[in-house]
Amino acid sequence: MLRKPLLLAIDALGLDVWHMHDHRLVRGARFAVGEHAALAAWLAGRSVAETCRIVVNLADEAYEIEDLPRLRGGDRKALLARRSAAWFPPPAFARNWSLGAPPDGRAGAERIVFAGLERTDALLPWLEVVRTSRLRVTRLVSAGSLLPLILALPATGGAPLRGPQLVAGFTRGGLRISLIEDGRLHFSRLVEHCTLATARQSPAWRDEIERTRAYLLAQHRLASGSVAPILVLERAEAVHTLTPAPTPAENGRPGVTFAGTATAGSTSGGPSDADETPSVFETQLLHALLRAPGKIGWSLDAAGAGMPLHERLRPSPRALALACVVVAGTVGAGVWLSEQEAAAAARATEAAARSAREEAARIAAQAPTQPPAPPTAPIEAPVLAPPPEETAPPITPPPCAPAVAPPPSPLPTPQRIDGILLRPDGEALVWLDGTLGTARAAGLHRPRGQAPALSARHDGRRTLRTGDTWTPPAAASAPSSLPATGRAPPPGPTTPLSEAAERSTAEAGG
């Protein structure tokens, strides 16, 4: 048999823990404001991990209505996300739903309700304790979202009325007044100072309902001619009324209907608060929370909003065990693959060596056996006749002075353009590293236009302005064909030495 989830009710006075026992709601514990450590100790003492559902009944929830273009798919989702973030900057506790076409019948428009918590100071500490415990949150719902489900309970008639209807119910946190139309929530408000104890002494609770109705008429959420009936989820004898019995609508003022029959076997108080019984509306909220589908309420990620990242991502023991198994399997597979690759490499090396040995043996077997060639006598180089002696001494050219290479010219240094001045006569002046000179002398020229800019002569596409860096072109160096003395070398002999030697030999023979 499946265990029923724990039911947690959070309001401005603290947190109540409820659970279902023998078809009765039994309060398990109650924690006042600030008793977060006591709740953590109570949850740690439970034997098994359980699921829980949370209902939030705070006065910090606001409702806004806006008419938007009718879109579909990703465009509609993106538009709703932008508008929801505009109404409620913390998007974790914001939601929206459609009311259909606007009442004026405009084509291509859709009326959207945006609801969310404006302050989360009273909620986040409780959610942090729940998230750090072994509880698993399956629902996180506001009290206003459960009202359409409450109206569908047999105790309230079994089905919501057609048209607008004001529904009021008492909780220990105050009086909640909501506008329900055609089974959809349009507005909800919690009046904290109006509790069931004060309602027994004074009919001021009725004035709060009329004040809410006047606000809805002023905001055009109720038509000016509509008389929305009032349904009070409480017994008539439990509150102070002007008339003992429910009255119909009189003089345009809506009548009040009491639906104070709680569900069968509704609640049972705990030992610490046996003298305090929950109201009918609180009991119906808990029963509706048990029947709440997963599509209503806030996202389950909202339970971790405001928590540190390491707390938000804390894994469960089962997830840790599964992660260890996955890591061990991955490491083992890596080791096995490396061993297989090493064995395959060793087999390939051995096969290559064996193939090389076989190929060498095959080549040695096929080679023919021939006797070695006899040694051949070395070929003697021919003896050349000595050249004839020269009768005339050789002519020796005079020594030339060694040529001294000129020193290399230094490379140009990049200079920063500190300013540019365009003169009316067309001349341009430029400050390079604080030195004023003409642009022409620096290798620059003035381009067309009135802007204080210069261009390089060799690259007209580059524009230089104040603050840029300019490297002037290198200065042209003179040719270095002459020696360092500045005089041409003396002319050499016009007759080659070999021709003079031949002529002397011919004369000696004649």
C-alpha cells in the first residue's frame, strides 16, 4: 500500500505538519516562526524518507492581468517569460495561466493572469530545511491555486458556478478572499488581521469582502453590472452575521452563502494543541492538496531558490551509489581497453618482425653464387710535362686599398602622432613625439576632406589620426661602389699573364 505524503502548511505564523491516518487528517507537529532548527531535528528523527506536499498561505502574493497577442509555440513561451519577469523579478515563485479571449471580444488577443510572491523572506527558510532533509517535495502550491479544486469537493456543491463568484475562507493566518470565474482563479487576497476569532465578535469580515469587490470593480476585473455571489467556506454559526440565515441578492448587493460542511472525518488535533481545531477552510485546503495535480503550483526548482549551489545540487545516497558504479565501470573499461591495445600492438610488432625475417631468408635463397672478380691493375695517371720556364718575371698588379663597407643605416623608430594641423594654404603640420614639422617632410600627405588626418605616400588606404603611431620611411643610402679613399682603383694590366708567357717562349725559340 502506498504511503500518503506528508502535508506541510506554511503561513506567517509558522509551519504545520499533517498526515493522513485512518482517513483522517492528523497534525503531526507545529513549529512557530523561527523554529527551523526544531523542524530539522524533527525531520531527522523520522525513520524513512517520505514525500511531502507543501501549501503556502502568505499575504505577499500578487495577481496581475494583462492582454497579450495570441501566439503559439516558442514565441508564446518567450513572451510569457519576459512579462512574468517584468511583473515579478524573482521568477522562481511566479506563474501564469490563460483566461481566454478578453471580455470585449478583441480578435488575436489573450488575457493572461500573472501571479507570484513579491517577498519570500517568510518562505525560503522553511524550504531550505525541507530540501536539506530526506523529504522529497512533489507539490509546492499556493492556497489560492487550490480554490478551484475546493469548489469541486462534494462539501461545497461538487462543481463551481458559472460566472464570477467571490469565495472567502478563514485560516489561522487570516481571511482569504478570491475571485473564481468558470472554474479559474482570477484574483486572491489574504487579510491577515481578520481571523475566525475576530469574525465571531464582529461582522467586519463582511466589510473586507465588500472592499475587495469594490477593488475588482475599479480594476475592471468584474463587470459593473454583475452581481457576483459570495460563498463563505465556514459554518454560519461560527461567524458574526447581520442576519441569522443566508440572504439572497437584495438591492444589487450580493447575498452570502455558507458552505461550512467539512469532509467526512476531516481532522484530528495533536496532543500539544488539543484545544485548537482547524477551520473548515484549512481542512478543505489540505484535502485539495492531496488531490492537486502536478501542473498547478510553482515549479519544484522553486524549493531550492535562494540556497547555495552546493546545497541545491546535493545528491541523494542512491545517486551517489549509482555515480560510484558508473565511475568504476568507466575506469575498468578504460583499463581493459588499454590492455587490449597493448596486446594488439605487441602482436603486430611480432608479426612484422617475423615477416621481415622470412623476406630476408627468401632473398638470400634466390641470389646466384658467382666467383669474385679478379683485381684489376690501377690505372696510372699520365705524367704531364712541366711548363716551360719563363724568361720574363711575372707582372704583379699593385696592391689595392681595402674597401671599407659603410656602416648600416639605423632603422627608423616608430613615432606617436601628438597632433595634426591643416593650414588654409593646403600645407599640413604634424607633431611627432612632441616635435613640430611638415607632413611632407615626415613622408605623409594630406588626403581629401576636412578631417584632421594624414595618409602615407606609399599607402594611401591607411589613414592616420591623432594618437596613432607612424614609422617614417628609411632614408635612401648612397651607393658604396667607391672605396673609402674616394679614388678609383688604378687600372690593371691589359695583357693577361698567360699571353705574355707564350710570347716570351716564342721569341726564345726563334
